[in-house]
Amino acid sequence: MRLCHCFFIAGVLLTLSLKAQNKQILYDFNEIPQSLSVNPGVESDFKWYAGVPLLSGISAYGGSNAISIHDIFANDGVDINIKFRERALEVLTPKDELSTTIQMEYLSGGFRSENPNIFYSFGGYLEFDNIGYWPQDIAYLLYDGNADQLGRSYDLGDLKVRGSLVNVFHFGINKKIDRSLTIGARGKLYSAIADYSSSTNNGHLRNVEGQNNRIATNLNADLLLRTSGLRALRDANNSETLGNEIISRALFGGDLGLGLDLGFTYHLSERTTVTGSLLDVGFIYHSGDTKSYSLKGNTTVEGIEIDILDNFASLDRDFWQDLVDEVEGAVPFETDTQSYVSFRPTKMYASIRNDFGEPVGNGGSQSCDCTAGSSGGGELRTKYRNSVGGQLYMINRPRGPQMALTGFYTRRIGNVLALKGTYTIDKFSSTNVGLGMNLQAGPVNFYVMADNLLSYNNIAATNYASFQFGLNIISWGRNK
């Protein structure tokens, strides 16, 4: 039993490893080309850019909202099973979200058309997205069993999980309507490598007083798990062709879907700006290598019943198998290969910003011609040394939207260096301080960002940590 507990604890900690992706530092940091990825309507001030392949945009986020690795594995003399019970099992609830989003950009670029008010962007990236909620009752059932739990009902609906590994190709158009308004849209083509979903579960398992035995167990289940691509990846892994299978499914050999991003930037006044974006409004149609598993029905069992007088001649019969057959007859476990549709986790950003201080880029101290006044985007508003504002982030999840609020301050030092500090509050942390740096050395653009800096003195004890970085080549100037 102790070994079983250890495996269960390890599995829980793995699912607690990462949280949902909120790119609050990158958002509205329009010195960085990748800000187009979180708002296709951002104001751009360059003629073209090209991301360095596999280095133009990488982000990773890690954390949990209630416990840390240090809470479980600290060398404090307390047994790991006791720590897990006191710090996880008895603390987490079905409202606690365990989620992951990781992106790796392998292709990124953009260019301005002959009309200087229109900018095109394109690229591709891999995205792994996973969302799950702490299955409180199921965790107690697996960890403690249901012995001596008369009258207790275990909610099978606590089990909610959804995830996917998708390759995304995108092409966007950014247009400056007038001096105050810029809008943008980006179309996406999804090629799903793998998908799994089990988020509509219902039912319970309850111990009640029996008629023939002291305890009877009532099982009422309506469980469904849908998968696509998992069998193909498993078979490829067994035959050592996993890499080829992933590439094949990523390049239109998997399940295909369509999506749309929308965004805008609007100046309320010379120094006050509002922005907003809606990302991943889309779906994927899963029709290849699909397999669904369902468990649906209702039954009450009182264990193995043996009447010595009636069954004396057949006491060597497998009564346990008889019980299993009885349960499976009432609550059948079925599989099918029907196609299904999954919807992408839609995200929304909004912000308001006030600029102040001296204008940037005036005078003869410029190190590159990358100011707003000499950009390839026609007449743009003046950039100022300082910006302060607030941002809202939301992402659609099975138990409702996940939200975060961010306050930020941006400081520009000439045309070479820009720094952005953020303070974010969400369900994972209320002390999340982040910092981003954008460095422009001639045509070379480098940026790096990190969150939750106050916790970096002890990473194992933190509930949240993240970083982003990228490398681009940028050109400024009007089209001839």
C-alpha cells in the first residue's frame, strides 16, 4: 500500500507542475514583434522582421496554486504520506485548477505592404495545452479506499481533464485605419498531433446499508474519455518511429481545424490608449485514429455472495469473475471510433495605458532609425519614455473562465532598451512580480522575461515561475 501511495503522489505532483499561460509581460510590449501573437491589432513600427528559427519565441510556465515541491519533499523529518495528506489531499478542492500551456515558435516573420498602413505577419508554433481539476473525491477513494465509509458519496464528476498537442500555422493582417485606431486579424490552421478530453463526467459511488451483507455499494456512472492520435503515437513509440509520426501528424497528417484571432489598439487621447484581443476562436475536427471510452449505467452490489447449500457442488467456480460480469453487465464499458469536434481554449486580453514623460527618439542620439516617427507604418503617435496601466486576462476553461489582473510600468531608454515591470494577481499567486527587457542592437532584437521574481531565492518552494525569450532581426524605414 505504501508503494501505491508513492506512485499516486508522484502522479499528482506531475500534474501540478505547470499552470495556464498568461503572457502579461509580452502583451502591449509593442517594441517586440511577438506582441502581435497576443494582439494582432498592436501598433507596429517596423518595415519587416524575421524571427530566428526555434529561438524567436519560447515560453514555459510552472506552478501550482496550493502546494509546492518543497511542501512534499522538504527534508523536515515528516513522512511523505503524512505531508501529502495534510498539505495536498486535505487542502485541494475540485475548484483548484491544474493546467499547462507551453509554446515553441519555430517560424516567425512579417512585412509591410506597399501601403504603409498594412502589415502582414506569418508563422508556425507547437502548443501543448492541458487543463485538469483536482479530483478530490476520486483522490480520497484511490488513496484511502471506501471501506468503513457508510453513507459517503464519492462524486465521479470531479474528474475533468482536457489536453492537446497541436501544430499551428497562422497568417495575419494588421491595418492602421487612422491616427487613433489600428485593427488586426489572424487566421489559423490547426494540425492536431494528439488530443484527449474527459470533461462531461457525472455519477457517484456510495456505500449504503445492504440486505444480505452489512454494506452495499451503489455505482451510478456516466463517464466518457475521447482521444485522438494517442494510439498512433504509442505504436510509433514501440516501433521507434515516434519522431516521424509526430512530424507527419503536425504537417497536415493529423486532425485539422480552423481558428481566428482578433485585436485592436485605440487612442482615447494623445497619451491614453486602450487595447483588446480575442485569441483562438476555433475548433478541430478529429476523425483519424480516434477512440472513445465510456462507462455508463447504474448498479448496486453487495460483494461476493456464496450460499454453501446451493453452491456446494461448484465451490471451485470463480465467484469474483461472476461479480465482475454482473457489474459490467449493468454498467458496461464500451469503446468506439466515432469522430468528434473539440474547441480551442479561447483567450481574451484587454488593457488601458497612459503614457507620460519626454518623447522617445527625438534628437540626434538615436542608434537606429527605429522611432515611431520614421517607421514604415505611416504617421504613428509619438512614443514616450514611460507608460503605466492595467491589463485583464481571461481564458475559457471547463469549470468557467480563469482570470488574472495585471498592473504594469514600462520604461524606455532611448531606442535601445525598454523595460517592463508587472504585478499580477490570479488564483495561483497574489505576489507575482515580473520583469521584461527588450534590447535593440541595430537590427538585432533580443528580449527576455520572467515572472514571480520574489520566489527565485528558493525555486522548490515557489508556487509559480515562468520565463520567455526570443531573438529577431528587424528592419525599419518606409517602403519605396
